[in-house]
Amino acid sequence: MYFPTAGIECSPFVPFAVALVVSFFTSMGGVSGAFLLLPFQMSVLGYVNPSVSATNQFFNVLACPAGVWRYRREGRLLWPLTLVVALGTLPGVFAGALIRINLLPDPRHFKIFAGLVLLYVAGKMLRDLLSRRRNPSGGTGPATGPAARRTGGSCQVLSWNTRMLAFRFQDQEYRISCRGIVLLSLIVGLVGGVYGIGGGAIMAPFLVSFFGLPVHAVAGASLFATFLTSVAGVGFYSLLAPLHPGLAVAPDWRLGLLLGLGGMAGMYLGARCQKHVPATALKYLLAGILLFTAARYLGQAL
């Protein structure tokens, strides 16, 4: 099958199957998998023109709602957290796009900074996991004890206002600053706007590592943030396309559709199976995602 915008030819089964498998695993941690599909498109399929970023974001637009819907159906989509995340993400996306065009024509130095930050977060997650493994009874707080080993359950919102969100999950109460979440979402949206990636690969690990939230409870909100940043990104690229008639800027809709359908199936299945996977395994998955993303940023910049 030939994809004219991408300028490549491959079996339609290949992008569909790869997106399904990748999304199945990454969606359990609240990550769409687009960060893995981008190098797959470029290195394996040979899709190297600028529109690959827009196609990658179109994949998120199609695939993320299936995972979000499944988390909502199982009672693990925290709508207050989702709305707070959206409040910060959308302005960040547009600000990031403006920064990318006007201030960062070559964002190499910022990629070094971002890569080092992600390495720090991954190291913090791994250090906490290894510390609890060596001393499983010595930790404190909601991440320890029998509740941390259970994987089922739904989220119950206890209170929500402009300053604080409180909810219960697996017999544990969590309280987080809404202002802190908005600030984090703004930064995630900013990075998504600058680099053209979904924000879940950054949002989910930060929510888990720095805010101490359970990965089973934040995955839906993280995927929703990725969906928002990607909708804005696809719209932005589509608006730019007529201004650059000699350059492929808009998504390859045909390839994006195949990737999106595979991702849709993978995210639905991943969200459905997530409750059967221990939180520790999901945290290792998020740490691995961070390490891969950080290595990619640093490799591109150095």
C-alpha cells in the first residue's frame, strides 16, 4: 500500500499491528506510545519528512479516546484531575508552538535540559522502587502496604475546589494541590507544543513520582492530556500546511488512520487489563519510558 504524503510503501497490517502492540503496554501507564511510534515510522518505515510529527499526533487523536473511555467505564478516570490537567495543558501547547516557531528554530539546547530532567525523574522513580524492594515494610504513605499491591477498584472524589483535590482509591486518601497540577500541565503542554509529542510520557511519571499518586488512578487523565495536546498539534500543522505548499506538513491521513485504529484497539485492551497488573510493574514501565525518551532527546542534541 502506498502512502503519498509519507512517500513510503508498506503492508497496511504492519503499522496497525505495531501500534496495537505498543499501545497495549504503554496505555497501562497512561502513555499513548507515540514516543515509540515516531522512531518506528522514521527508522523502519522510512517516513522522514516533517509531516511525520503531525501524523504521530493524529495517531494520538484517534487512539487515546478508547483508553480514556475504558478508564471512565471502570471508574478510574478522575474527572476533576482531568479538567485541572486540561486547564494547564491547552495554554501550554499554544505557547510551546509559538516558542518553537519564534524562539527555538534549533531547540538542541533545550532538548539537553529536557533530557537531563527526565533522567532525574527516572532515577528518582527507580531509586524509590529499589528502596521499597529492599525494605518493603519500612516505607510510609499511600504507596506502601497491602493497598499498594492491589490493582482493582475505582476512584471516589471526596472534595474538589480551586486549591485542593481529595479522592479515595484502594482504601487510601490522596490530597493534591490543584495549582501544582495546573503548573505541571502547563509545562507538559509547553514541551508538547515545542517538540510535537503527546504529554503523557511526561505527565504520568511526574504525577506518580512527585505527587505520589497511584498509577492506576492517573492513567486516564494522562491519556486525556495527550489527546488534548495532539488535537491542538494536528490543527496547528493543518493550518500551516497551505503556507508551505512545497513541504509536507499536514499528516498522512491514510497512515495515521491505520496507526490510530491499531492504537485504539491497543489502548482499549491495555486500559481493560491494567487493573490486573501490579502498580510496581507499571512504575518500572514508566521509568523505562522516561529513560528511553531522555536518551532520545540527548542523542538528538549531542
